[in-house]
Amino acid sequence: MSESQLIEYKESWRDEYLKWICGFANAQGGTLYIGKRDDGSVCGVSDSKKLMEDIPNKVRDALGLIVDVDLLNENGLNVIKIAVEENPYPVNYKGEYHYRTGSTKQLLQGSALTNFLLRKTGKNWDSVPLENVSVDDLDKESFDIFNREAIRSGRMSKDDLKLSNRDLLEKLNLLDGSMLKRAAVLLFHRNPEKWITGSFVKIGFFENNADLRYQDEVHGSLMIQADRVIDLLYTKYLTAEISYDNITRIEHYPFPKDAIREAIFNALIHQDFSVGVPVQISVYKDKLYISNDCVFPANWTADTLMQKHRSLPHNPDIANTFFRAGFIESWGRGVEKICRLCKEYGIEEPEYTVHPNDIMMLFKANEPVNNDLLGKLPSKLPSKLPSKLPSNLEITYKAICEDNHASNKELADKTNQSERTIRNHAAKLKALNYIKRVGSDKTGYWEILK
């Protein structure tokens, strides 16, 4: 058995391994074996009798913990097993707080330590009360935005929205006694940066990774940011392909607006505001990045996000208010919704990059049509396509018209594209009623509708 979140091997005992026991106690608990190599093979300990007496006393004196210490015999060699339970209160070793994550021990510092101590004491960062700010200091426009969206979503009744601002905040659990929580100030104050540095959204358009063409910052309450960031992106930063259906103008943007909205709202509610770095959106001609600092649950990875998972918002009070306003879904379905919207739109699912203290989402637009490839397709394909078909789907559409029984692999080889791109394009063409699938995926064919 290899090392893991709950298992650590050491060949011999050193007092510094009290840090590992501290890390287990602060995380999910675990077991430390003395007398085993990193690969789990047994090397044994020669002074097991003395260690059986010393280790429990050292753990108690240094950490204030009582642990189970057992002597095992494996392959004729003595191995000491130290079983550590998760402790409900923070445990420190000489003033340092250690934490077990994956198969490593981490020294908690800065915002990670602050969030850890808050969690262990039953609080979240956004639930901490703030002094020198009152309900009367909050912003009317921010409350108006919330009321408008809450009525639209149907997640609060009209009677609830007739309450005074103080009573509404009480109903949203944004008060700690008579004091406003950090979440209330972030959500409804016109200038939350007076208390919380970096609580805004920064947007930039890049020609490449080195050349920034122009940028904007969206300040104000989170209600205002949620209301304005999407409009700014789709009016200034993203360019739509224009086509016409008779006299109706059709705009096709590179990314589905609902997916981008969901991603930005997720970034705002999961943002680690204690770091002082804003949510950042980097826009290119063919891609878009959304990044935010965050604190991930132990052992979560990008794969965890792509699977069904529990809803564990870093800022639950902010998340609850966004949910009541209809901005987000609950139950951890945000990523699933984003991926579905992208697939229906005919683009690839976003890529997630998870770092220790931040997360980045990458949306990729479909590649522009390669005119050289268009010229290489068989001449018997349709020479004139309906004007409203987005140009980046032309090559796939022509290939399907040429052989509507071709497999995705055959279409990919013919058009010099990936099979994933073919599947996305086919889904989009189907949604636009250009093609229709007849029969199964394996033995069926595409019926050409236009």
C-alpha cells in the first residue's frame, strides 16, 4: 500500500515527525508507520520498546494529543503504528500549524492559516462581522438589483422583498447580532474595497500573452459586479459573427453567454477575498481565461470539479445570496451546467487548471475556417451555403453533405480536425436544424435538412 492522505511511512523515528502527527490531527486523521520505507516495504525498528514509551509521551507534551501507539510484527520485524484521529480544534507544534493534504505535509501560513483557524472554530471567512459599518451605509441600487433578480427567479416571495433592508439581511443570514458580516458588505456596499482590498473584477484584452491592448475594472458591490461584468464583456470585448435570416440579424459570439455568466458568478462566490487579488478575466481573439484565488477542499483536483461533487462554497453566505437572486444553482452543478452549455453551443468544454491557491478556467473558441482546406474538398459539395451558417462550421457541414454516413473519425481525417471538434460542430449544426441524426451513432446517418 502506497502513501496517501491517510498513510505515511518513516524508516526510523525522529522528533520532527511530530509535525506529521500534527498535520494528520488538523486534517482527516491518519496513520504513521515507523519501520517502513516510502514504498511500504518493511525495514523494522531496533529500539521499539523505548519508542513505545517515548512516542505517546512526546505527542502528549508537544501537541496535547492522546494517540494510539501499537507494536506490529511484519516479516519478523517490528513496526510501530501511530493512529491519529482528526481533532475538532486547531493543533499546533511549537506555534506552527501543519496540515496533511494528499501525501504531503504543508505548513499553513497567511490566508490558508486564517481560513483553517476560522473553519476549526466553526466560522467561514465571509461570516466574520465588521465594525464601523451599518445597514444605513449600504447601497440602494444593490438592493434593487437583488430584489429584481430574486422576483425573476422566484426564489424569494414578494412579501419577503417588502421587508426593510435590515430584516432582509437578517433573513439572508448576513447579520451577526447587530453587526454586518463581511458577506453583507461585499454584496451590498457601494465601496467594499474600503474594508476588503481587491474586491473587484479586472478585465483585459490581449493581443498575445505579452501585449495588453486595453483593460477595465468593475468596482462596486458584488450585486453591481454580477450585473455589469457580462454586459461589458459582450459589448466591448467579444466580437460576434453577423448573419441574417431573411431580415433578422443574427449575432453568434465565440462563447455561450450563459456559460460565461455561470463561470464568473462561481469565481465571485468562491473567491478568496483575503488575498487582496481581484477576479481576473483575460480575453483573446480565440480564447478567454477566468481566474480567481480560492481555497480548495483537501484532495480536490480538476478531475473532481468535472465529476459530480458536493457544493462546498468558500463563501457560503455570499453563495446563498447569489442563489436567492437566481444567479447560480446549488448542489455543486455549476461546472456540469457550464460544460453542457458549451457542448450545446458547439465548442469544447472549458479546461480547468487547479493550483494550490487559485483556479483558472480556459474557454476556447472554434478555430476559424481554413480557406485552403475548403478548396481541397470534393467539387460536388454544395457550392453555396445558407448565409446564416457561422463560417467556422462550414468545413464540417460540407464534409457531412459529401458523405452523410461517414464516422466522426472519417470526417476528422477528411477535414484535418479532431474528432472532438467534429462532435461539437455536429451538435451545433443539429441545434441549428441543418442536420438530423437518423438511427444509432454507430450505424445511423445524418439527414441533410438544409
